[in-house]
Amino acid sequence: MIIVMSKNASRQEIDNVEQKLVELGFKTHPIIGEIKTVIGAIGDKRMMNTHTISSMPGVESLVPIMKPFKLAGKELKQEPTVVDVSGIKIGGSEIVAIAGPCAIESEESFLETARRVMEAGAKIMRGGAFKPRSSPYSFQGLEEEGLRIMAAAREQTGLKIVTEVVDTRDVEMVSSYADMIQIGARNMQNFRLLHEVGLTSKPILLKRGLAATIEEWLMAAEYIMAAGNENIVLCERGIRTYETSTRNTLDLSAIPVIKELSHLPIIVDPSHAAGNWKYVSALSKGAVATGADGLIIEVHLDPPNALSDGPQSLRPAKFAQLLGEIQPIALAVGRSISTAKV
Amino acid sequence: MIIVMSKNASRQEIDNVEQKLVELGFKTHPIIGEIKTVIGAIGDKRMMNTHTISSMPGVESLVPIMKPFKLAGKELKQEPTVVDVSGIKIGGSEIVAIAGPCAIESEESFLETARRVMEAGAKIMRGGAFKPRSSPYSFQGLEEEGLRIMAAAREQTGLKIVTEVVDTRDVEMVSSYADMIQIGARNMQNFRLLHEVGLTSKPILLKRGLAATIEEWLMAAEYIMAAGNENIVLCERGIRTYETSTRNTLDLSAIPVIKELSHLPIIVDPSHAAGNWKYVSALSKGAVATGADGLIIEVHLDPPNALSDGPQSLRPAKFAQLLGEIQPIALAVGRSISTAKV
Amino acid sequence: MIIVMSKNASRQEIDNVEQKLVELGFKTHPIIGEIKTVIGAIGDKRMMNTHTISSMPGVESLVPIMKPFKLAGKELKQEPTVVDVSGIKIGGSEIVAIAGPCAIESEESFLETARRVMEAGAKIMRGGAFKPRSSPYSFQGLEEEGLRIMAAAREQTGLKIVTEVVDTRDVEMVSSYADMIQIGARNMQNFRLLHEVGLTSKPILLKRGLAATIEEWLMAAEYIMAAGNENIVLCERGIRTYETSTRNTLDLSAIPVIKELSHLPIIVDPSHAAGNWKYVSALSKGAVATGADGLIIEVHLDPPNALSDGPQSLRPAKFAQLLGEIQPIALAVGRSISTAKV
Amino acid sequence: MIIVMSKNASRQEIDNVEQKLVELGFKTHPIIGEIKTVIGAIGDKRMMNTHTISSMPGVESLVPIMKPFKLAGKELKQEPTVVDVSGIKIGGSEIVAIAGPCAIESEESFLETARRVMEAGAKIMRGGAFKPRSSPYSFQGLEEEGLRIMAAAREQTGLKIVTEVVDTRDVEMVSSYADMIQIGARNMQNFRLLHEVGLTSKPILLKRGLAATIEEWLMAAEYIMAAGNENIVLCERGIRTYETSTRNTLDLSAIPVIKELSHLPIIVDPSHAAGNWKYVSALSKGAVATGADGLIIEVHLDPPNALSDGPQSLRPAKFAQLLGEIQPIALAVGRSISTAKV
């Protein structure tokens, strides 16, 4: 950590800061410049309260040298983490396709969708039983009945299932059904929920918050890992910007940045990012070429009659075609992907 | 609602959309332009699933004419809401100052701070017992012990108390102590938590999400109101932008916009917005002149030793001086504010 | 265009708006809803001043139905435009690589770089002779001497040359040397400069502004086209967001959105977007898979000694390797790209 | 400047960086941490090319300690600058109101508006003769005829005049008419134009770019000052964010931040920020209470018939009322403002 003293800081103020740093366990190295003094402080700031320093008289700013995350970063673990979702590996050489409707609407349609996306090459089925909707008047999900339907789909198709949890009180129930638990974008900084899913042994799909920095996202992973659960898959799903021609702005740069900073796998959700099925194919291909470890795509049998997110859903046939088109791109970047057997 | 058909939409597609609208209970008015057809649909879209329409073949976009919120808007209630916090009125002619430390650290310091901010003119005391911290290694609050300390401060000073709840499981406990419950920025779209506090009878301080639009913010209020609790005070606390010279960008325009769209009162948190105590005075004055119904300001006896948010906290003497400086501004906009008796 | 009247609009106000619309040449279709009246107005708003309407008493908002651009859109021209840069086609089946240093620093290094990128497969050479630098104390470019060096490189290698113009007074000089003229991000809304390059017959490389919407970007193209020059290649180079781990956020969604809205070709600049050479390969691959018509990449013989943008520059060998890795991706999306002969 | 070496940097790489720093004239202070080494470099980086360092092997990042601006900052000049616009002082104790229409439309209406805003208390008249419009089909201004009309208004009313220049070729002409030259938001990084107006002796009104950081804005001022013109008034006019309920998000925090970093005066344009006349009064009051040195407000005799920006324009009577309401706020913050004589 570097402490930058203001140009008017007195000798006494500089001494006070150094002394405080020493008290906090740092080794200090003051550098007296022509205009300002800066103090290098050696030690691990992650476990201590640096606000103490930044409020001291004469301090202009603190510059962290170390990243604030530890378990999610590469210091302690260099090799990529491969997360095992009931036998399906995310982060290995195979790119994993996750697909399904935004919300589970009925058993019949969900089972039919499951069959179709499984045939297309998907390995994991998505579906919302608890839906965080921006209006209290919108369909909020089938809740436990939805989880039961997902389990039935798993039994019939062999697909693994991932579903979102939105309340600490539901974590136990959701984890008793699901193979993988999703933390949605709106809950990325619901720290209690992060802690609670960190206490389970299920793999976690951690979506990036709507306006979260990559560092905040990795700190959310750190919360889960600090609670004991290291099976985390990150999911880039678009960030909020001023641009309105897509629902969010898909930040594919996050893929190489995450690969640089962390050992965790990262997948991409082009459906929520674009908010428009027309752009899903192009962005899926882009994501795979950029290095994504998987895709999570909304697929609905009949988008115009979907209870949620119809406009961004692909039909099963289009989804199958997309996986086929992705295959040569996956191969071009040294990966593979399952596609429909023809 | 207006449905814009794409310029290539067929006669059949247009007819299908009209028919679907009629099924959904709308009256339709097609307008056939030179290039595109648009269909006016009369009825209340808030209770229905408009995705159904936007995914239909030939539909380019939907344009909502009505705002999605109902209880939070002015359609049903024109006059401003005045929220009563155990006798303190927010939204009336008096501008209410809320003050206190970010986190409750000890009984002694909290009681002393309470005494000081009460003397300065504050009517409500803030303090965090459950802290949503971005690092799992940071101080997370004293939890119920913190609530007990707050209650003791209320008893000794007469100040009302507001504190944040971060978990549905804690709502009952927090509401048994607090006069007002805070929903923090990170939980503005934690819909389960919104619903849960909506079931209590306590006034709610609803902070704007880090990257929430004003419409989303009012929809969060709608969630609470739809659950039965109409005592909501909105709190603007800065939004995330590209600018880094302040922690967030305080959006004071939100004040007149909220006054235009809603009957709910709105207060401003300049401390979290600026992230730097140096800017708190200027922004507090600006907020009052712009029309804020109150201020919530971080005050700490000894900012350099605060366990959280020290850099943005004012000392009690500075806070008292600020309220004194605000008084003539409050008068200039036809309001009043309590200040230290001198 | 749809005019939404406020819910308190009087009969007289509604009549006045209708009458004004008729005066302006629109056909009107009022729709009287339960709460609000909306007026459909048929006609082309692009040539008229709609502010007239939006300021009239009782008007709540205007909703445009038609896009504001005409020449840049698909209404008048459906088939993709292929721009010819002295024989090199951008927008056809071949993906074109443009490469070179940020700034031209010396004849020797530029010629050597030209030879190397040409061997790697680049078709067009980039290089800045006039540099828009954020500090007045930074190197501002070699100006006409730089243009002369570029022309020499073209003569020796056969590469075509693209370079930026930053002042209306230089357009004639720059166009006398360059095969293609670049409008940089900071000048995307320098409308006089857009008009001036629109008067030349040179192809224009129009970079997206730092915080420009896609619609504003196409309006900038419209300015050039309205002046008579239809040879425009758009270039996505990252937009400004709150995320700081990359210099800008590369918006690859812009590719399918532009393909939906416009007939103009679009290329991608991963170097300026990322601001870090480590991310350039991944993003280049992502761009090609998403559908980009070309890439513009910063290449420098010795990045640590570059006078500008060294951190984001690739060395020639790395650039050659990248084009080789892109080739199978290009083929996977039905395109081709030139690579080093091995 | 602090150079942070990556945790894998070799001894040789660290030595190379130190040696390079020494060559560049820095004194170096390496600090060897447990995991990373950082090198403190003492000297003024503003005049040198730091990219050289950041591209060297083993370098992770550079942390500037000094601000990049020199003339615009407070190092060399502590006391506030008061800019003299033909006798009107901006930055002193009086808050200056600038008013007028977006575009000059006709002599008659402009003279009438001038008379009205002068009576209301305005000291300087604004009006666009060269309009940067986002559509090539919109009214682009009366050009020199507009400047002539402005000069006539000055003669009749005594108001000083400020108008925008958008092309380096027009700087001489505009400065021959105007008392103050405006650089608009879109041209804040048109460095050639900044340099050109820096060569004149006229005061410059420098609007903040649409997505400019405060540091970039001060660097734009630095460009003008480096060319020899130190008479600069900054103008905050809203920045681009994701929020759409106002045209831009007015960043009033910029006022105390600028006062902290710079000696230059700062005024506020609430009209362009809000894009809606309804919010102009509240924001004007907020700006003055926050510490603005002036206001620039769009005033039009007949907003519904304005050729540009009608929706955000006040009528003269409303403007006069506003200045009257601002007066007690100005007094409350120790300033004054001229208002209509009653």
C-alpha cells in the first residue's frame, strides 16, 4: 500500500501516519519528493481497516498495491479451476452449453424444452423457479413446484439443473433440488445470500452485477469462498451503460481480464445482455472465440407466449443450429462443444 | 401502449397482433403510416405480460405510455406524502436531519455521538448494526448488540433511530428495535426483502440502487407498497458513473424528477455520494436548495479511527456548523431546519 | 411520430397540437385512452423541427417511430456497402487487417513496421501524423512529415494508408496523401470536420465516439453522407463505462446492431478498447466471430519505447501469430483473412 | 510516480526499470514488499512519456502521484481566478447570470429577449450562431449574421455576449464579435480548437465534455492556458449516464471538486443538463447553494416555436422570477446576484 501525503502535510502529520502504520503491523518506507511525500507500507492490507489511515490529517489518498481478493485470485492458486456440476466439467477443454427458459411455466413445456435442448447439445438445463421481477405485478415463478419440475426433467433427460435462489430462507430447499445454484445479477452484493450459499457444497453460478466492477465481482466470489465453497463459475451477462440499443452492454473483455486475475471459470449469457434474440447468435460466437468456458442461453418453445423474457429467447431449432455453428469456432480456439447428432 | 410494427410486417402479422391485444383486453387503434404501421392499445398494461406482444412476428417494439408504477405514482394520490417516524415528520415543511456513524462501534461512542448530533439539530440517528461490506474480511457490524445500543441512545436522547436490514430473517428483529428501517442501495432490488419490510408497519428509508434508474427505484417502492406499507422515504445517495473524483455521482436532478412523478418524500445522502467529507457541506446545501426533504449525514467522533467510512464522516462540531449554514437556505426555499441552540 | 399528451391536457391543448401537426404536414390520428390521449402523426419528422411540438402546453413526450438517419440506414439501401480503399475491399467476404503504430515516429521504424505487418497479412497501414493527445505536453505527431513517411511506406510495400485528420484546415492535405481518412473518437461529433471530409472522395474510417450511442454514430455517418461521401467504414473502439480494468469497454454487440440498422461495414479496434496488449488477441478473435468486417490493431517494433500507446501495442511477430490464429475463426463464420505465407 | 512491478518480475527487470527511470531524470526509491516490488520515482512526469515505462517487461502498473495539469491546478496559483468579461467579473462575490436562446433565430426576437433577460438581472447574453446539431438536417445557425445580431443586442442593452465557435477557421471571426468564446461539450477535446482559442485574448467558456472526467476537463483548460490564454471559466452541463429521466445527469459535485483542484471559476448550465424546463429552477438553486460562480440558462420568448432546444427553455418572466428566488440563496452562501428591479 502506498500512502500519498498532501503537499501541505506537516512533518508531524507524516510522522503520525508512519507511526500508525507501524502500529498496524506494516513496515514503512517514506519517499520524500519535491512536492509531496509518499509512504510505502509493506504488509497485507486485506485483513485490516485502511480507512483508519485515509482519514488521518495530511493524507491525500491511499493506493492499494495488492488486489483485495485472495482466494479468488491467482496468488494462492495458479492453475485454472474446473468446476464439477454433477459430472459436467466447466472450465476444462469442453465448452458447456446451458439452456432453458427464463421461468419454468409448466411441467409439460419444461420437459419438452429439456428434451430439445439436450438433443441440441446442452449439458445443463436452466429455469427460474424464483424470479426476481422488477414489477410486483409480474409472474414471480412457480417456487417449489418449479424445482420439482426441474428435478423431473433431470430424471427424464440426464441434464443437470441450475436455478436461482433469491432468499437466504430458500437456500436449503433449492440446494436439495439443484445441481448448481445461481446467484443472479441483482443479488451479486447480497452478502448474506453469498455467505449462505457458501455454506452449501453445491457449485455456484455467480452472475456479474448490473453495474459491478470486475473487482467487486471477484470479491463476491471471495465471500462465497471465504464461507467454504470454492466451486464457483462466473457469468458475464452485460453491464449497464448509456447505450440503449441493447438491454445491457455485454463486456466480453471481462473474459481475458478474469483469466488474468483469477483461476475461476467464466461463462457468458448473451440472452440477458442483448435482450433481443436477433443478437444472441453473433454474441455467442464472439464469446466462445474470446475464450468463454461456456454459454447460458434462453431457449423457449414459443417465445411470443413466454411468461418472461420472450423477446430474447431462441427457439430450440435455432439453438441447435447455433451450437452447430459454434463448433468450428470452439475448435479454432482449441476447445470443443457438444452439438446435435446428425 | 403503442405497438410499432416493423416496416416489413405483413397484413396477417398486423392482424394477429391486433387480435392478441383484443384477447388481452385492450381496445386497439391501428395507424397505417407510409412506412410502418403502429397500433395504439388502450388499457392498463401493468397487470399483464406485454412480452407476449413484443415477441410476436412483425413487432418491432413496444412503447409504454403509462408508467409501470401505480401506488408510488401520482395517478391515485396527488398530494405529497408526509411520513411519520415516531412523531418526526418527513416530507412536511421542516427539513429533517438524520445523522450518525456508518457502523455502531461501541455503546460509549454511539451515545456520545447521539448526544452531539441531537444538540446540533438532528432528529433521527443513523447507525449500522448489519453492514453490507464489499469484503468478507471487513467489520460486519455488531448485529443485535448494535440494535440494543441504538435503543439505549433513543432512550437517552429522544432521537428516533433508523438502521439497515440486509436479510429477510432479520426483519422482525430489526423492526422490533428501529423507528425506521433502511433498505440499502445494494438491496434496492432484493425483492424478497422489499416484500418482507412491506409487511411491517415501520416507515422505510429506501436508498436508490447504485445503478438504478428513477423508474426502477419507484418500482422498488411499489413492491413495498404493494405489500401494504405506504410509509416510504426515498433516499438519493449517488449513482455509479465513469467519474472517479467522487465515490459516486450525486444525482440531485432526481429530486425534481421524483417530485414530478411521485408523492413520496425524498432525502439526500451526500456522505456516501461524495465519499469525502470535504464535499459534504457543499452538497448538503445544494440538496436543500434543490428541494430535498431531509439529509442523512455520516457523523463520527473520530473519523480517522472509524471502523467504516471514516473518510466521508464529519465531526460533530462540523455537522452542527453545517446545519447552521443550511438554515438560511432552507428559509430561502420556504422550509425550516432545526439547528443548535446558541 | 407519436405525441403523448399529459393526463391533465385540456381538449383545447389537444386540438392545438393536432392543428400544429397538420400545419407541419403530418396526418394525425388521435387515440383517446382512459387516462391519456396520444396522437399518431404520419409523415417524415427527419426534415422538421419536432421541438416545436414537444414544447406545446399539454404535451408530455414525443415518441419517434422512424430512425433519424436516412442515408446510413437500410430504408433506401438494403444490400451491404463494400468500401473500396484503393483496391482493398472492406465489407466483402475478406476480413481486412489494418495495422501499424499509434504515431509515426521515424521513417526508418515506420518502414520496417510496414514491411513486417504486410508480411503478416495486413492490407492497410495505420499511423498517426496528427495526434489528439489529452495533454498539451505530449508528442503531437510529425504532421506533414508523417504523411510523407506514410506515402513512402505505401510505395515500398503496396500497403494502403489510413491516417487521422483533426482539423478542417488539414483535410485537403491529408486527403492528398492518404487512401483512407480517419475521424477519431474525439471528433465523432465535430460536425464541421465530418462535413469537410464528406466533401472529399476518400473513404472515411469513422470511429465511434467515447460515449456515443449507436444512433449518434450513425448520425455522424449521415453527416458525411449528406455532404456527398458514401464510402464510410464504422469502427467500434470501446465506450466509456464505470469499469476500469480495461481502458474502455469494447461493445461487440455494436456489430450485430449495426448490421441490423445499417448497410455500412464495421471494423473493430481492440487495442484502444483494451488499452493493454494482453487482451488484444482474445478480443480480436471475439470481434471476428461476432461478425466484424475488419480489425485495426496497434503494432509497434518496440512497445516500451513507443512515443504513444505502447502498452496496448503488439510486436510484429505476435501480430502475425494472431492473424494466423484468426484464420480458422474467419473460415468458421464464412469469411477469410490474409495471413503470413509460411 | 510509483511503478508497481508484477509479482513475477525478475531482479533484472526491476533493475532495468530503475535504470530507465534514472535515464529519464527521476530519482528512484525501490520498496521490496513480500510479494511485489514498487519503485518510487521522484520528478515531474508531466513533461515526459511515461508509456515508455509502463510497457517495460515486469511492470504491472504506473501510479501517478501528481496531477497531470499544472497551469489549471493550484500548485502555481492558490488564489481563485476572477475572469473579466468586458467588465463583468466571474469568480468574484457576485454570481453572474448568463441567459438567452439556444440559437439566434432573428434580430427582432433576439433583441427583445436581450432586453428581457437584461431587465431580469442577466449580465451576459448567450446565443448560438454556429450550432453543432446531431442531425445534418437540423437548423445549423445564422453564422456571421447571428454574430452581427448579437453585437447589435450588446449595443442596445449593454449585455456582454458569449457564443460558441466550432471550427478553427472561424475563431478569428467569432472573437472579433464576442466578449467571451464558448467551447461546447462536443469540442472539449478538439485540441486544435482549444489551441486556437488559446491564442486569442478573449475569455473562454469551457463546457465539460459529455463524458469527460474532471481531470480531462482540466487538461482541456490546460491546453488553452498552455497556448497563452488564462481567462477560462469552466461550465458543468451534465454528463452522460444510464439515467434517462433527464437529458444528462447534472454533476453538482464537480463544483466542490473543481474548487479543491483548480483556481478557475465554474458555472452551471441546468438547461442542457435537465433537457426539461420544469427542472431548471430547482437545479439552478441547487447549483448556487453548492457554490457555482454563475449560471447559464436558456431563455426563449416562445419555447414552443424555438428552432432548437425549446423544451428546456424558460420564458423571460419565469427567468426573472427564478433570479429573484435565487437571491436569498446567494446571500445564504455569502454571495450576491443581480435581479429585476421591482
